Amino acid sequence: MTASQALSLIQSNKLTVENYAKSLLSRIQERDSVVKAWAFLDPEFVLTQARKLDAIPSSERGPLHGIAIGVKDVILTKDMPTCHNSSIYREDGVGLVDAAPIITLRAAGALIFGKTTTTEFAAVTDGGPSTNPHDERRTPGGSSSGSGAAVGDFQVPIALGTQTGGSTIRPGSFNSIYALKPTWGSISREGLAQYSMTCDTLGLYARSVEDLDLLAKVFQLADDEPTPAIPFNIKGAKIAFCKTHVWPKAGPGTQAAFEKAQELLKKQGATVEEIELPEEFKKIKQWHANVLAGEGRTSFLGNYLFAKDKMHKMLHEHVENYTKLSRKAQLESYDGVARLRPVWDEIAGKYDAVFTPSVIDEAPIGIQSTGDASFCSMWTILQVPCLNIPGFAGENELPIGLTLVGPRYRDLHVLYAGKAIGELFEAEGGFKSKLF
């Protein structure tokens, strides 16, 4: 069930939160030895919290009452440990506070289910132990590995991730689920591990846009222009496809998905065109790397001084300024990207939707690496809303998604268009799940 379906049953008293939680725990018990999505999960604690939610009178229940949510293990939770996949914190006990998004979700009645796996401090690409639910030989992506895998494997309907490069969108594509990286700053990051102040963004996973709409309302995402009450009409819509300067990396699966998506939209009556970005956008890849290198020096300094021997070598390199990044180059990167943000807003504002690749191709074989974020990092540092829409299949019949990108603070419009287009892609894109 999606979260929306479960919520309807709970609200109509056809399903208790406890029984709902038991069904999810049963799925996890069946699949955890394969998928390994959880860094922390206490079934008895989950059931205790579910019973407490069942005891709340109907008139006092929130808009997410009883809905199970997995939480990436770089997000503070007051009743569960937060270890960042780091041996520095692995033996620590439960924290004392919730991160701001967790406070919001609890206030809405959500059932915080457990902590999902991540790469170290959500900052490296070393994978494991989580696997892709569609092929256990392959990565589920990262760094939001467990969140993507848990939702993709029907273990929970919703999970939280984060994105600094491609850590929300890439697992969305690899696991055949919807993944929203909202506009930077539209959801509080207080209480989340920090890598880059400029890029870090909370990510949201679900198996339907309806479920992302629920979260958007709870987090009070808002566009200046109201979303129409009638469904998005693909017929007559003006839709752009943007390969970006990274296109030479696109594998056969992504190339085929790009072509198939255009065909499907044209058949539905959309006006489709391919667009090229101004030349200066090619510089964003290096600017993104510079910003992460500069801000990583600050973010990882404390842990470096405290327990350098327990940290990944890449994090050492950030603190030690391995790339010899100058402050001048760092400032040029900030200023260059800042100039291009309104340029992108203007370009995207001319279309009802703009699509770009989510990933290079299907999830690669092996869990040692979480994959390549090349197609995502530009949109992250531009701070725009991105929605991975599933539906396509690669050469090995594994999932591939495409990303719908909008102007800043047009998150609700991205979801509005993404719902109708997602229904088309899922129905006719070619991917057929073998999980059930």
C-alpha cells in the first residue's frame, strides 16, 4: 500500500496503526537479509509507538496519523541512535533531540519507524551493506541507500533522505520510486549532518506523487501561483528535454528512456522540444566540486580533530584541502552559480515541465560504490526542485527514471505535472517490477 491508501484505511477505522506496523515488520523480516536497508530498527519499540498512536482520539489525529516513515541515519531522532555510518558514533546512545523535519512529522502523527543506512556522513560513495531490491547484486544508490531501498522494497511507504550531489535522485531511479529534492531551504535542515551549507537538502521518497503531496502539505511547501484544481493536462503542454553537458556519459538505458519519454508525451499531444543550456552552465560541475571542497573543510574539521583515524580518507582530504582550492576560486564558484540560478529559473519558466536524466544508466553491478551523481549535482547547487519519475527500464530490465526539474520554489507545480506524467511513464515506460 501507498501511504495515502494506508491513511484512508486508518482514518476510516478499517486498519489500526498497530496492525499496519505489524504488516510492514513482516515484510522487513522477510526481506531484510537481502536488502539490508536498516541501520537501526527495534520492532517492539515500533509496536509500542503504534499502540500509542491508536490510543489518540480521532479528533486529535494529525494528517499523517500512523504512517510509517524511515529516516536516513544522518538525521537526529531523540528516541533512536544517529550514527552517520561512522565508527566515531557507532557506540553512542540515543540522542536528546529530534531534527526539525522529525519534529514536524511527529506533530503530524507519523510513526517514525527506524533509521536507514547511509554512506559515511552522507559524504562518500563507498556502498554497502544495502542492496537493490530489484537485483541484490547491485547498489540501491546513495548516499540515501537504505531509504531508497526500503521504499522500493515496500518495507515502508515513505522515507527521508538527503542530497548534496545526487543522493536522493539516484536511489529514486535505481529503486523505481518517486524522489523529490525540494527547493533548497524550503524544509528546515536543523538537526541533519552537514556537508555543504550551499547544497545539502532534505529528500523525500514515496511510491506515488499523492504521498509526496501529503508531505508537501505537512512541510508547508508553497508556490506563489496556486496549483490548479483540475489535473495537469499533457495534451497541449509545452515540455522540454535538456541533456546537459553531461550527456556523453549517458548509457544506453538512459538514452532509450530519454527517447521513449518524448515519444510517449508527443502521442498524448504535448509539444516537445530539446533545449541546450548556455555555455556557462558547463562550469557548474567544477563549481559544485569547489563548493563541496571548501565547505567540507569546515563541516568535517571537528570530527577530524577528534578522531581522524576513524574517518574516510576523502574526508581527510577535504579538511587538509587536498585539491589546494583557493578562497578566490571558492568565491568565484559561489558567484558563478548565483548568476546562473535566475537564468535557469527564466528558462524553466517557459515550459510546463523540463526533463533531464536522473542517472547514467541502470544501477551498476556491485555494492562497493553507490554510483555516479554527474547528472544530479548541477540541479542540486542550482537549488531547484527535482522529481525523479520512475517507469523506464534498461537493457537488463532494471529501473531507470527521469528527472522533472523546475524553477526555484515551484515545487508544487513540479508535483502537479509529475503526477500526470508519472502515471503515463509508469503505465507505458516499459519497466515491470518483479517484486510481487
